[in-house]
Amino acid sequence: MSMTEEKVIVLHAEMEFDTQEDAINVAKEAMKQCESPQDVPAYIKKTFDKKYQSSWHCVVGKNFCSYFTHEMDKFIFFTIRGHDVLLFKTPC
């Protein structure tokens, strides 16, 4: 399956559509570039910190629970390649 045909399911988002697309594209790139699955969240977080200023937080995995506070309109939760990606921004 090509990257453009890859199924992504946005489970919840409070974020501008362009930023949602960017989050998905950065996650795809992270999964392509990172040798270890443990490096994927760091790649996504660092990319978003540079592009959209810090402090972004990222969790990537399967079957996890979370409870957090985020800045307004700075949150996305989606599934890609069988992994859930949680990305959100908090005040510094």
C-alpha cells in the first residue's frame, strides 16, 4: 500500500485542518525515517516544537489510556499503521 493510499482514521481532533494534515504527514515521515518505534514520538514532538513552537507532547502506541489538559485547538488523536497517535500542546 502506498503512503498516499494509507488509511488514517482521525478519532478526535481539536485543531485546524491544515495542522491535522501536517500531524498525519509528520507521523508518516517519522514511521518511515525512524529505525526504532520508540523514536517515533520524539520525531513528531521535535518537528512540531520547531514548526509550531513548544511545548508539544506525543504518545504513540496501542491500547493506552490518557488524561491531560491541552491548549485550545491544539489536539489530535488518530490511528495509522495500527498505532494510535496522540499529539497535543500545553503551555510552556
